[in-house]
Amino acid sequence: PPPSGSRTPDPAVPRFTLVVVALTLAGFAVSSPLGLDPAWAALGGVLILGARALARRSAGPRELLGAASPLFCLFVLALGVVVQAVVSSGPASGLGRLIPEGDSLPTLLAVAAVAAVLANLVNNLPAVLALLPLAAPAGPAQVLAVLIGVNLGPNLTYAGSLATLLWRRILHRHGIEAELGRFTRLGLLTVPATVVAATVALWGTLRLTGA
């Protein structure tokens, strides 16, 4: 143990990793206008970080393969395929009755709430795949409200977001268990407020810009 009164040095800032992540995010922003799939930007970031880890021998091929979580990736792929099949076959169109028309504040709040509830029930990836085609004909206001719901709303439950599932996997790998009760309490305190605040900000911005 360190001597009494000594201060544990702060971990070094991973500058290279932060730069690569920033460039990857920039790639997401410019890929769509260029007609490219954002997956290429993600692949580029992964290859750069993986190649550096191999070159510095901080990780081997086996560790990189484990970090990629092939089974989890297969789960996500299967989830997307199943949802796409459901949407294409028509049953998901019944959700359209839950989405009101218009872009008033109550309407946008209702759309965001439906998206948040659905995300917590079936995960945010299936929710966004099912709801976006239904909201798109109503215009960008409802599409953005759906995105608010599926990004902020899933923080109510562990299974609501793919990001939360990945977060739990990383914690478990390091021997840390997140308390379900505490997670739920924090979600109840923050999710409704942030969904409402973000939707109100969206509505206000649309009114100011005349969109």
C-alpha cells in the first residue's frame, strides 16, 4: 500500500484514443453527406486502435477478438433482422395509432414518451427501427422527438439501451456489479425530466427557426 498521506497519481490521459474517437465521430458527421455508410468510419477507428494495440503489444489478437464481443455483435445483428422483418410484414404499423399527428408541444411530448416506453420494453434499437418509418411522413419534428425518446428514455432500465448492455458487460469484466435499485432510482429521477426538457427545447427551437 502507498505510504500514509501519499497521493495516488492520476491515470494518464489516453490522448491517442481520444483523438481517434474524435476523428471517428467526425467521420460519422461527414459520411452521410458524402453518401457513405457510417459503418466505414467506425471500422476505420477500430482498425487504427487495434493496430496500435498490436504494435505496442498491449493486447494480442485473442484479446482484441474478445473485446469485439462477436456473440454480442451477432445478437445485435439478429435483433435488427428480426425487427426489420416485423416492420416489413406490417404488424408494427399498429404502433402508428399511438403516434398523434402534428408538431405541437403536446404531440412531440407524446411521441417522445411512446418512443421512450417502447425502448424500455424492447430495447432502443428495435424501437428506433420500428418508429422512424412511422414518424418520417409527419416531418422532422416527430423524427427528432422519436430520437429523443429512444436515446434518453432507455436509461430507465438495464435492457433499454444497447449502450447500457455494453456498459454492464465492461463492469462485469472488471468485477464490478451495478446495483439495479440504484440504477432504477437514478433513472426515475432523471429520465422523465431530461426527456421533457429536451422535447421542450426541440419545440422551442423549431418555433424560433420556423422549421
